[in-house]
Amino acid sequence: IPLVLPILEVSDDLLSALAEAPQVLLHAPTGAGKSTVLPLEILNSGIIQGRIIMLEPRRIAARTVATRLAQQLGEQVGETIGLRMRSESKVSKQTRLEVVTEGVLTRLLQNDPMLEGIGLVILDEFHERNLQADLGLALLLDAQQALRDDIKILLMSATLDDHGLNRLFPDAPVIRSEGRAFPVQREYKPISPNKPFHQEVASAVWQLMQQQSGSLLLFLPGVGEIERTRTELARLVSEDILLCPLYGALSIQAQQQAILPAPEGKRKIVLATNIAETSLTIEGIRLVVDSGFERVGQFNPRSGLTKLVKKRISQASMTQRAGRAGRLEAGVCWHLFSSEQAERAAQFSDAEINNSDLSGLWLALLQWGCHEVSQLQWLDIPPEASLSAAKSLLFKLGVTDLHGKLTPMGVKMAGTGSSVRTAAMLYHAQQTNNKKVIQLASLLVAIIEEPPRGGETDLHYHLEHLTESWCKRASILSGDKVTSATVKISAMISEWLPTLLAAGFPDLIAKTRDNQTRYQLASGLGASLNENDRLMGSSWLMVAALWQSESSVDARISLAYPIEIDKLQQDCPQLFSTQETVEWDEQRGSLLAWRRLQCGQLVVKSQRLTNPDQQEIKNALVHWLQQNGLQQLNWQENALQLRI
């Protein structure tokens, strides 16, 4: 690392600030060295008593940063520099600086609110406003004020929203570093909205590659656009150009191919999501093409579903993306939209906490002993509607009682690090004390956490075609070695799979509406399978994953398992209820009484009643009148005169 890195010019000021203040804000643009140089400067200064924890919002960034920090010390990750994330932990007794992600910081705080042995917590790339970073900061501030006034907090970002942070930290020193950026020629080149998006993008990329030297970084909204654009580019580019996708679900090897320099005599085009906006230095890049879009999740508290929405990026993201072209030398950035569209864009991206399922956050707060969000300090207060949906789900799963307090089940679930639904499945499996059932549940969690691509919805199929990463994650969750041979007993799968899924997804039991692709869920929502899906026509499904598309009214089922509803009733009687109702039949013009076995809002069985309860008859008549109006009654002329 050359000594000209800008972060070194402000390192003395930053170290002095850390020595004096409990919280410090660092504004350092991309390329300054804040993630890969500054942590070592702090470590070597000796001003911090204890270990340093550094939170990265993305796994790929955490792994890359940890590796580069260790390389500078001539070591492997797991020695002085540690790494801890979901399904991966490389720490030892000599670890002094630990890079963490995926809620690890929250679990560290929950397990030890005093954070014994830790002197500094660094929140890197804080401008991304990751949900876990916001939660971690709220818990950190509480611990700092109540338990550990000596612990330090450093927030680092390329584009800090100073207004919000200054309100939360009015007395915190703000250190500003200049970025080590070369000039970037930014041009606005709108593409036609009337032509296929991937074709227009590929054409612009190839045009820039022909005009300029060096490798190119292309920002696209999501994996679908990446694959379609890569296919289109493969027909255009010459043989000396490599096409390298880059997104979170890729293997480590594929990610490294995108990050490392292209082989001698070749150039590369890296097709990335906004994962490449910050933290990562992708070698050899001097060209950037910015599609101007990102795909973000928007949680709907009423349905409990998260819809992936393609939207325009913020001005801060545009600046970040363009800056990638100037990390190593002078570069060029083409924005595939007009300057007017850029001016109309929001200044900063919205915080994830405002658009997320907050069930995991609420469980973490209950474990912390907090029953009101107002008890903690937040940059953005969690939305009330999302919190209400979270509380409802926790009660439905048995995590909380009628008073909103954690049940014994909830207490055990809180420390798993899994989502609320998958943690409920693991808890149910652990209650059986059956090693094989626990391993099966762990595999289900691994598949749900890292869903397969390719459109195959049948969970049984995926259990017969397990990947190495699923087995690795299941081994960690179960505490036992899990291999592809673990679940080769079909009888065990059919016996336990429905009940395990019902423990976490009781509202996603689905009944066919047309004996083909359309279903109704126990929650009342509509859902559907893709055409020609192998599960098409199943009478009942246990759904484990579904998503709301931008265009369809029905949610799309992406993981499910066919079930026998009578067997599920035997195994999980608490999910079913019997109701007696009296209804008006319009065709017959009379009242009909029914006894129905229901699973949520789904009717499992119905039976006509001959002697209904008199009160039920009155209720049915009143309901019919409310729906249809008093004019439906057989009024006589003299009675009509008395109506107001």
C-alpha cells in the first residue's frame, strides 16, 4: 500500500479524536484507504485497549477487506485479523481485529452486553444504512451509555448523511479525508425505453469498450439483468474480453474472478449489482457504465411479503458508481440516463429499516429487554406498521405470549442468528431430540437462506441435490456433520418435512384454486406456481418461500412441498379450528348453516347443519341486511312511509 493514501494524512487527527471522544464520524471517499489501511493504523497506535470489531454490510466486502488487512501483515486470515460471518469463522486467540457481518455484531452484544475485551467497534460503509448496522448501532449506544462508557464507536462512510448523524451525535468529532481519485469524465447517454433493456445496455457497453482501453464495470439492477446482458454481450465482444458477473449469491471463486486483474493480454467486463459501489476495489477498472437502476426490497406490512422493486438510484449512488472509474487512473463513466433524471433523483438512498420485515429486529429488541423502540436511539425510528406486523408474526409462531413477552421458545430462538421463521423450525426440530430431524431442519434452513436459482420449487428435489454450501451451513446449525447422504431416507422426509415447515410458515399453507397453478394461502393471500411446474396440480402445498412481483397480483411461489392435509391435521392440530356459521344463499333465497374445518382462512372440510344456533341465524340475517340494504326486505306501502 503506497504511503500517499489520503487517509494517512488525517490518521493523527482521527487517533486523537478516538482517544478523547466516545463516538467519531469519518467521512472518507472511495479510494482513501479507510477500510484496508486505517484499521491497521488504529491497531498499531496502541490507543485502543482490547480487540477491534469492524462491521461490513456485505459478506463479499468483509471477506475481501479481511484478506487485504491480513496480507499487509504477511499473515493468513484467522491470525491477527479475524473474520466472522454466517457459515464462516476464522478467529484465534491472537486475533486483535475482527471483521464481521450478517448480524454477528448484534449476536455479540446479545451474548455479552458488556462486550468484554472489545475496545472499539467500527461501522464501515455506514451510508448503505443496512438494517443490521442500524440495529447494531442502537444497541451499541445503549450499551455504551449504560454499561461501557469506555468503549469507542467509529462510523466510517464515503457519503455520510451529515444531517441525520449530526442530530444523533451532536458532539462527535467529524474527520474528513480527501479521496485518492483520478479525474473521471462523466457523460449522460440515455437509452431508449422502447427497446429491450439488456440489448440497449450491451450496445452501450460494447461501444465504450471499443472507444477506450482498460476493463469495464457495469452496474445493473439484479441477477436477471446481469444474465440477460451477459448473454447479449457474449454475441458482441471479441475473444480477448472476459465477462465476469459479480453478485452476493455467487461462489467465492466466481467472485474472485471478477475482483482480480484480468490475465495479461485480456480485458474484462464486470457485470455487478450495487454490491460493487463501495468497499471493493476491482482491479484494472477505468471504465464504468451505470444503468441508473437498483433492485430493492419493499416490505408490505399488510401482506407480510417483500416485493423486489426496480427503482432509480440516488445521487449519492451515482457519485459512488462514477468514482469506481477513477480508483486507479483517469477514467470514463457513462450514465445511461439524462442529466435531468439525475437532478430529479433523491440525494441519498432510503434506509433499509424503513422498507424491511422487522420481525428479526423486534425479536432482538425483546431479547435486549426493550419493549418500546423509543427506549433506544435511532437514526430512523422503525415504522409502526412494520413493527405491528412483526409483533403479530412473533405471536403467531409462539415466540411471544399474549402480553408480548418472550416465551421460553422465544428466548431460545433469539440467539440462533437465523430469521424468525427458520429459527422456529429449528426450535421445533430440537424439541424432538432426534438427530436426523435436527439435521433435516438445518438443511431446510440452509436452502431457504440461500435459495436455489433456476426456477425449481420442489423442496424434495433440492434435498436430493444438495450443494456443498447447504451442507456446510446445516453442519453449523445442527452441530453435526451433514452430508448429501444425511437425508436419503424418503420416509423421514415425508414424515417430518410438513411439520417442520408448518412450525415456521403456518400462514403459508396453500390450497389449490384451479387444480393447476393458482393457490390460496392460509393467510388469505393469493399465490401461484409457474406454468409447467412439477408441483402444479397439487391439492395442498406447504410454502417455504414466495415473492411479490411488480406485475402480478398473486405472489409467486418459489419453494414448496406437497402435503396431505389430513396428515397435517393429525400432526399439527393447533393449526386447525372448527367454525359453525349461518349464511344467506342468494340462489336459494334461504339461510344455510355450515360446520367448517378451517386452516386459517382455508376451508378444509364443510358439512351442512340442520339445527343451527338461533343466535347464529340472527347474526346471519343482520349481516345480509348490512351487505344488501334494507330495500331488500318485502316492504308494504304503509311501512315504507315510516322509513326515514
